[in-house]
Amino acid sequence: MVGAFLLQPLLLVIVSELNFEMMSKLNTIFSLVVILSTVGCLQKEILEEVSGGYECDLNGSHMQWTISGNDMCADTFLDADYSGGVMTLNGISGILSTLTLDIEATSVGTHPFNGSSEFVLLTQLGMPWVSSDTLPGSFEINMHDLAHQRIAGTMNVDLLNELTNEVKTLQGDFELDYSN
């Protein structure tokens, strides 16, 4: 990063013969490169912090997942709603990832993700990944406390990016309160 700042005066000397408009454009481009490099370093630091055991707890609740070796968690927003026989669990990561589970089966035990009534939607940098009835996947409800409206479980499911036909495996766990 320091090297980039040392290069700017050298670039200015090299282009000193260029007109002001061209110089201004080069300075803008150089500034953008520095900003993008800084953002890239910050994103790497955030990813390392999450991968390094960052605790993902929001008010005693959590949703964590791993996909393609990257550990993620709902560290920005976490919510669950049980309405019309369907429970929707939503988590948003501060590093541009969201995870939504829609499940009808809420009893303790193992249940398949089938792509319709039980499904997963993951977005990473705006790219959608979905479960389907043709890809393997299941979730296990370990605890469902109806009196206190709290649910906990794990998930293991293959997700399809319908834009690229790429498949990735997602594994994770959750424990959170829900509203009706």
C-alpha cells in the first residue's frame, strides 16, 4: 500500500508533459485503484476475522454457515417468523451474504430440503444459490420450544446457482427465537 503512494509522484513526473485534463483523469484512476485496494484489504480482514472464529451472536441467537470453505454468519440481521404453517429464518452477513430458510417441518428430527415447501436461498454478492428437489440436502431440528418460541437446528444442502449451473455445498447451524 505504501508503495502505491510512492509511485504517484513518479507517475506525475512521467506524465508532466500531458495536459491538465489527461493528468486529472490519471489522478482519478490512480485514486480509484488505491480505494479499491483498500476495500479489498478490508474485505480480506473481515473474512479472516469470521474464519478465525468470530463469534456470531445477536442477542443470544445465531445463524452460521460454511460454503466453499468460507465461514459466514448473520452478524448484521437475524430474524424468524412462523406464519401459516411455514417458518422463515433470515440472516444477513455484513460481508454481503444473506441466507433464508423456508421450512414447514418444524418437529424435532431430520427433514429433506425439497426445493418447494422446504428450501434454502443464499445470496453472495447478489448471486443467488437455491436448493432444489434434484440436489441432496437436509436439515435437522434439534430443539423446538413452542412455549418460548425458540428453534435450533443444523443444515447440510447442495445449492445451485441457476445463472451458472455451479453447485456448492452449504453446511450450517442456527438457534433463534421466532415470532408468530
